[in-house]
Amino acid sequence: MWHRPLGAHNDDMDLTRGVSSGLAHPLGAHRGDGGTNFSVWSRTAAQLDLLLFDDVDDSRPSRWIVLDPQQNRTSSYWHVRVPDVEPGQVYAWRAHGVFDPATGRRHDASAVLLDPYGLAVAVPTAYDRMAGTRPGRDPRTAMKSVVVDLSAYDWEHDTPLGRPFARTVIYELHVRGFTAHPNSGWTAASLGPTPAWWTRSPI
């Protein structure tokens, strides 16, 4: 593993100070003990890079940590612990490996990737959904993940229901598909305190 602040040219700099291999669990970015543990799953990547940005609109990361498969990989989990990374830190991943769509492998080291286990997303001013389909990726157009502190979230006196999973039904709903057809009863007038999709029974 090595750590390179972009633009640094001092060969005497200790570029790995404090950065350690980290833990495979939990997945995502989690704060603790003065640092943040990053973990992501990839079975086919040959190498993963962790990119840390000072701002979501930056064109280049301020820190670039290359994960070593010998030190920073456990089975198919890639992980690293970085000290002094606080909530609000913007980050992303890059994955190196074989690009062979026919076999389902689409590694592209120029792509700036969201953390699939991330808890928050930052959208840049120049966000362009189609930019990822064009050559010459610009980090300024890509969404990025954000380190968060769950303990700081204000639940506004909300508490868990305490209902056992054996008595729980989870129904996932795509609101647009649920309300697009005229039989949904949704109209412009429904944009009130009780939208149609709240009152229409799906089952």
C-alpha cells in the first residue's frame, strides 16, 4: 500500500504514516478511534484505489491511496484504515482489472466510483450522468461518497417499532411506476398534504 498526495514531489515524505491495512468488516466507511475504516467488496478487481477529495467539485483528489492486494485484501474484501478522516470527507473508489464485458468484467481505472456501501452521496455542480459513458473521465462530473457520523443524526424522537421480522412485510415501491398510470388516481391536484401514492393500497 502506498499513499500519494497529488502534486507532491518530496521523495523524503513519509507517504504511509498512520495508514494501515484496516478491517474487512464493516463494509463502507466507518469512523472510530481517530480514523476511518474503508471496506468494499470486489472479487475480480486486480487493484483498488481510494480517492479522497477536499471538495465534491474538485478535478483531482487531494489524497490517493493505492491498496495492496497482499496487505489490504481479505478474500474478496478490500480495506484500509486512514487516520484523521472526519465526517464530511468526500471520497470515491477506482478499480483496476480486466475490461471484458462479455464475461461481465468492466473494470475501468479512469472511472470514479461511488462506494456501494456508502451512507451519503455528494452531487457535484457539473454532474453529468452520461459522462461515464464517454472516454476521458473527469472527476468533476461524478457523484462521490461522503463519510458520515450516524450518531449525530437527529431522529426527532423517532424510535424503532420493535416488530419482529417474522411479523414484518417489506414492500419496495417505485413511486413513478406506481403513479404513472391514470388508474393510480394521481393528478396535479394530488400534490397536497396527502399524495395519491400514500392512500392507494398496493395489495
